[in-house]
Amino acid sequence: MDMSDLSSRHDFDVIIVGSGGAGLSLALSLPEHLKIAVLAKSHLTDASTYYAQGGVAAVLDQADSIQQHMDDTLIAGAHLCEHQAVQHTVEGGKASVDFLLNQGVKFTLDEHEQLHLTREGGHSQRRIIHAADATGKAISTTLVERIQEKKNIQIFEHFIAIDLITLHKLGHTDQDNRALGLYALDERTEKVHTFLAPFTALACGGAMKAYLYTSNPDIATGDGIAMAYRAGCRVANMEFNQFHPTCLYHPQARSFLITEAMRGEGAYLRLPDGERFMLRFDERAELAPRDIVARAIDYEIKRLGIRHVWLDITHKSPDFVRDHFPTLYARLLELGIDITREMIPVVPAAHYTCGGVVVDDNSQTDIMGLYAIGETSYTGLHGANRMASNSLLECFVYGMRAAEHIQQQFNDPIEYPHIPAWDATQVENPDEDVVILQNWDELRQTMWNYVGIVRTTKRLERALHRIEMLKKEINEYYQGYHVSKNLIELRNLVLVSEMIVRCAMQRKESRGLHYTLDYPELSNELRKTVLTPPNFQVRTPLVNEA
């Protein structure tokens, strides 16, 4: 449908920003009498879910148990996970798998026609359901098909959320703050639209495009986290940024991830001389949690002055490799690497934002009517380090819980105060877009060099100084010129980068994904790092939350 001819104001019951696993599971779990808008910054499938190669962690085998999955998660999270969130998520595994099967996702089966379970780093049992080595693609394309069949769901592709509309932003500070909708830019027409609804969900993914090298798609610019913070929501644990240990080192595929399942099926990490080095760092070797593996690779690269290490699965039979990793095999063959005979050059890359917008068990934020799901949110599940394949599980568990909560809270449509249309009469067309590109490059270089896998207080101070200058310049640019996709994303990225640095400076220990040479030991205190915006207000509990 051509959206360019629509009015600039749109009224819905629920607005969902994001078209990954979190947003689409929420949309598909809501009752069909509700009018729902799904905003996608690019195409519907252009989300981190689509690129996930691993799978969904869930307790499905008799040899496994809820307690084992919880214990593995707590250990991987360096015991900073919130126990209630871990239990809530792990116990929701079976329902999440059933949801996906009911939507028609085709997972890989074993020789007994049962779901095939693989194992990944940090897991003590085989509990990862998958669709070969392209699970995310199977999930994403299936959920998109289901969404497109729903008459109550309207899709807005290439719509970029700019900022939330709330009661407090409109001056009604004598009332509890409530989300009323948002402004969004139609990238194709360069027109800003107003979307209104009593319930808004931010499912925009993480913020790892803040780093120079990342496995994430271009949409991962921290939009939901930044918008929620500006609106008055607390944000937590932004210092814990997961670097995936094995991103392909290749000039033609800088963001291509080599699935953790390859190590789960026996691949080794090697130095140029062939040494398996992980055994020197952890008794679990290649199956150690991601933070340990990424830090070990980073250490060896810097120690030896090399550009990458090698991932080797050539000791497995060619048929085994092709059967288990058909997508990887085909893609790497296109790049001139036959993984049945040759090792794969790999480096760590920024992969996952473990922190995010603080939410409760129902995915609701500090603002009434506003929800955050998936990588945008901080549920407490991941602690100091996300365990492999728990992220997709979190998307579905919390997406379904948010749907239940919205349905319980849904009453007659709220009466909106006067909501002004987007005012662009006082701004000009940008004179030099090179300013945006220059600031974007400088920001990502700063984050990579000073706020990467290994940190120091001095590096963080340098990063904060540069980010504050960039933030001032970017905000001045934002105030004076018409908005564009690049400007919106850069404004969000610089704010989220500041959050990452400020959280990292507050944590005087090395735990999980946050490793600092100045505080190499664990602290005895277990606490999350919370950033409270100046416009924060304690939310009055809803009736069914009392």
C-alpha cells in the first residue's frame, strides 16, 4: 500500500515500533479487534532477528531442566541477572516454542522427527532449537507472512520514529505521565507523521551501530532506548555490550557473523601457528561464555599484532559441515573459503546490547502505556553477559506478556489533549550532510577505541569528553535543520553512547562483558547500574499491579 497519500495523523489502539521477533510476536499475540500499527525503519525483515543464525533456547529434553537452564543463565550473566526475570523467561520457553510452531516456523528435526537440539556456549545441555544455521531468517519470514495476513494490522515500512509524545511533554505535568504515541518520518516522502495510540511498544533492537565493527544490521542505532530516556524512562546496565567472538574478517562481508553453533558442534579457535589457545583461558575452551572467548581473541590479536584468529572445523567430515551449516558453507564459498577444507578468519565484533530501558515483568516501562521489548529493554535476564540464544527467547516471552497486559488494561479510547503536528517552519534544509557523516565516523571510532572489549578509566574519560562535544554539535544541528534518517539515528546513537560510557564509569569492577584494567577484580556488591533522566517520575501502579 502506498502510504505517501495518507493523512499525517494516524489513530490506532497499539503502535509497535520495530518488526523483529519482539515486535511481531507482540502484534500476533494481541486480539484481532485491536487496530495495530507496525512501523519498520526499513523493510519488515530488516531486523536483528532475521540475521540470527543460532536459535531459541528452551527446555525441551528430558535430560534438561528449568533449574539447569536458570543456573546456566545466572553463571553466564556473572550472577548479575535478576532471579525473577530469569525464572519468568526460562519457564516461558515451552510456550514460546509452541507459539512459533503455531505460526508455522519450520525448525530442523532429528532422525526421529523431533525438534533437533543443538548446544551453544554457556549451555550445559542441548536446548537450542534451530532452522539449520539460519533460524532468524526462518522465524522472521514466517512471522512477517502472518502479519501480512492480518486485516487489523497496518504496516508502515521506511518510517523512522523520531520522538515519543507524552502527557508531560505536552505540559500536563500535574498528571501521571503517559505515552500518547510518537512522531515518525516517512523516509520516502520526507514528511513527518503523527501516530497516536493509548499503547506504544518500542521493539527497535539494540545500539551496536555505535561501534565501528558490528555484526548488527544498520537499523541498530538505539532508537528505542534514546526515545524512552528522553521521555523520562530509566535505563540500566548499558555498560554490558556483548562482542560476538567470531565475526568474519573479510573486506566484502564486514558484518557477517559466524554462528556460535559452529563451536557448539566442535569447531576450534586457532592462532596462525595452529595452536588451540582457548584452553589457556578457560577449561570450557571454545564453549566458554562469549565475554571470555571475545576477550581471549582480543588479547591474542593485540599480543601477536595480528588482524584476526582462525576458526577451524576442517576436522569434521565435509558432509557433517554442509548438513549442519548449509547457509554458512554457501556464503563463505562465494567469498572463496571452503570451510570443509579451510579455516575461517574471525574477529570479535559488537553484537548485543544487554542493558536497555527498565521494564517490569509485563514489559511496561516507567511511563504508563509505554512498553519496551527485546534488545531495547532491560528485563534483568542477561545480567552482565547474555547467554547464547536467550535473546530470541526473551523476545517471545515478553512480547506475549506485553500483549496480555495491554489486553487487560485496554478500556475505551483515551481522550487526547491537543497534540500539535510536527512543526518544521523554523528549520532549514541541511547545508552540508558531510557534518553528519563526519560525526558518525568520529563517534564510532571513539567507541571502538576507548569503550571496547578492554577498558580503562582514562579511556572512558577521553570517550566521554569527545561524546559530550559531539552531542552538543549534533543537538544544535538537530534544532536548526530538517530531520533526516541519518540525523535521527546519529542523535540517538550519541545519547546511547553517552549512556554506555556513564554506566561503565560507575562500575568499579570487572564483571561479565565489562572488563577494565583499573578494576580487574569482582566486587562483592551485586548491583545494576541505573541512569535516571532528569524528567523521571515514579509511575503510579495500575489496578492489577497493586
